[in-house]
Amino acid sequence: MFTGPANIDPYAMCDEGWYCPGNNTLAQPPGNKCLAGHQCPQGSYQQEPCASGFYQPLSEQGECIQCPAGEIHTSISATLC
């Protein structure tokens, strides 16, 4: 865990839909928007690809969406089912 000023974890400052690599303390660092096909919950230090059976058609999102029954996508980082 980060032990800098006030023991603030720099990743916790990153907004949902963004990722904060390194010791970045900006809530929305330039160039670090979460891309479609990925999820970035609040405090993410990197993008997470949507797992098989999930998708995300939009950028800057905090979570992937589960595919409807019967429309399962088998690849990761899917933008549609």
C-alpha cells in the first residue's frame, strides 16, 4: 500500500471508468480512459478486459454487462454479445 502523505492510496482517487497507473493521483488522468470491451471500477490501476460472457459497448465504464441468456460471447474484451 502507498504510504505517502496522509497514507492516501493513489489508486482510490481514480474515478470509475478511468485507470491510474503508477502513483498518479488525478481522478481522470489524460489518456487513461477505460476503453470499450473493458471495465475500470473506481480505484483501478489498469483496465480489466470483459470476461467471456460479458461485454461493454461504451468507453469510460466501471463494469462489464452480462450477455443475455442465449447470446454468450466467448472472447474477452467483447463490445457486443
